[in-house]
Amino acid sequence: MNEKFSMEMQSQPDSISVGFPKQLDIAKVSVYALSFLSAGMFLFLPFVNLLHPSPWQRWMGTIHGFASLLATVVAVYAGHLAFPLLRGVNKILPQMRTLTFWSTFIAFLGIATGNLAYMRYRAGLNFGGARAWLKENSPLVQYVLMEYHEFTVLFTLPLGVACTWILWHYGDSILEKENRPVLTATCVALMAMMFFAMGGLVTGLGVAKVHAL
């Protein structure tokens, strides 16, 4: 009896070791599938504007929504990579240079499309302008959310330009000890860019939810 039990115990780890890698592969595929599905649904969010009854919201809202969402995703990714860069991880430096450049470029597209939508936003009350309606009916949305949205998202562009120039100008030497203050300032600026991009996206969605274009 004892011999039979010991033989079963010895054979059990072998069966577990055989089945475990297969379970691990299934778990990995599931995680990646859920990640891509979540990202796809998140990026699909601006296209909901195509169902809006307002023609202005359908095309302006879709264009600006997609540009701002994409700018936020790239800025947040760059901002998260700023933390290991601040600790001196040199292997991500080439990626950071490219990522910061594209983050700045897409932020410019988000601001440009935002100004296009802002012209319609400032239309008079007789023309269905959102700004006039909000000041009349919900002033806190205009004077808190929209004022924050109007000005803070603009900081993403100069911050991105400055960080891009610094990272390309200094190159790998930015990780040297004498350039530590420059590296710290650059990483903090990238984190601030991430914060302003996220805040701009949240406040923009909030204003659009109260009154569309």
C-alpha cells in the first residue's frame, strides 16, 4: 500500500510538468487576446460619434476624437517609459527618442483638429453653439471642465517639442552623470505631458457628453 502510494506521488509531478506548459500557453494567448480586444474597443470609442444626430459632431467629433485619443495613448506610453528612463535604463533610450517625436507630432494633430472643432463650439446660441448653451444652462461645465481642457492640453505640444529636441540633441550622453539634471527635467516633462493629455481627454469627453457640437 505504501509502495503504491509513493509511486503515485512520484509520477504526479511528471504529469503536472507535462500539462503546465500547455496551460501556460493558453493563459498567455488569453491575456494577449483580451489586451488586443480591450485596446480595439477603446480605440473604437471616437467612431461612436458617427451615430450622433448632429452633422457637426459626426465628422468634427469623429476626427478630433480619434486624434485626441491616439495622442493620449502615445503620450501615456511615453510617460510610463519615463520612469525607467529616470532610473537610468539605457536600453529604452532609442525607443524613447522615436516615441517622443511621434507623441509630439500626434499631439499637434490633436490640437489642430481640436481648433477645428472649437470654431463650431464657439458658435452663437442661435446656431446651436455648445459654449453659449453651456454658459446659459451649465456654467460650471464651461468654466471648470472646458477652461481646463482649452489651456492644459496646449502644454503637451511645447513639452513634447522640448523633450524631443533634448533627447535627440544629447543622445546617449544624457545618461551620463553630469547630464543627470537634464535627464530628470526631461522625464518630469514627459510625465507632465502624460498628465495633461489624460486630463484633456477626460474633460473633453465630459464636455461632449453634456453638449455636443
